[in-house]
Amino acid sequence: MFERDREMFISKTQNIMSRKLLLNLIALVLVVITFTMCKSQPLVVPSTPEEALAEMIAGNERYVNEKSIHPHGDIDRVEETAPHQAPFAAVVGCSDSRVPIELLFDQGIGDIFVIRTAGNNVNSEMVMGSVDYAIEHLGVKLLLVLGHGSCGGVTGAISEGEEEHGNIGHLLGTIRNDVSDYVGKMESLDAAIRHHTHVQVERIIAYPHVAEKIEKGELIVKAAYYDVKTGKVSLQ
């Protein structure tokens, strides 16, 4: 009797272990398949400004819905882009660590030319030089100026607290000039952030060579807003 019970126990234990092993193997296979699909996921390179904008919107939708495909992130892409870069879009964004440009648009290596400064302000030769490089030399089809919620640069610019000095003071003063109507109105911070983004777009498209490309249908320049609470990007 004891021997039969022991054999039954051993048999059940083996069956349970076999099922667990099978489930683990299935899970491993699914992980490998998913990784392989993501790794090799091709991304059709947009050929027009409209297609570029559509892909950026679609990429953010994937990101928000946790369906990112993480394109162009493997060593093959590294080797492919080593000789040269050909991004289809450029983004002027904030240096804020909560705004990871490639991740939130679900793009990869060589897809986006990213220009980041605290407060995403373009009123300097260094930043505008980078914008011109993206447009003139790289031939991007889309340029987004991306503001975001709770932007520290704009917050500091409209605050009436203790004045900053040095480079930070210069940075905040530059931003403050573009949102002067909002200084002292912290309750309107979000409106100030959105307004500031629009001012940068107007500044960029005022350049004749940029306006010409827009007129010819070779470039789209848009203001956008990133919600740090939801991950959603909305065009303005």
C-alpha cells in the first residue's frame, strides 16, 4: 500500500513538473518570437511630410497603448547608419528627463534628429543652426517643436521668485521674453507652455528658406504638446 502511494505521488509530481516545464518552454518561445519580431520590424521610411507626420502620430499612439514595436534598435541598424544619417523628422524638445523623444514616438536609431534645450527655445544661433542643419543638410520632412506639461524652463520664466543669475538667468530671461504676458500668472502655466511652443514655430517659419520649403510642400513645421501624465502627444 505504501509503495503504491509512493509511486502515485512520484507520478503526479513528474506530471506537474512536466506541465511546468512545458509552460516555461512555451513562454520562452513566445518571448523569443516577440523579440525577433520587434528586432526585425521594418519601418517604412516616410517619403512626404504628410507621411512623416502620420508616422510620428502613429508611433505615439503605439507608445501610449503599450504596443511599441521598437523599430531600428538592433546592431544591424547601427551598422546601417554608421556611414551617414537620414532622419525623416526633427524634434526641438526640452532637455527634461521625462520627455524621451525616440521612445514616446516609438522610433529608433537614425529616425529622428533631436535638438534638446531646457525649455525648447530656439532663440539662439546655436539652436537655430541645428534646426537649419536638420532642414538644409539632412532634408527632414517634418519639424516638431515639442513643449510638455510641467516644463521647468517656462515655470522659472513666469515665476516672480528669486531671480536667477549667470547662464540660468540668461536662459530664463530668453524664455520670459516669449511669455511676458504670463509672468506672475502661475495658474496659467499650461497656457504659457503652449504659447511658448507656438512662438518658437513662428520664429522658425519666419526664416525665408524655411518658408520656401513649406510653400513647396517639402516640409511641415508644427507645434506639439507632450502630456507627462499620460504620454500622449497632441498637435497644436
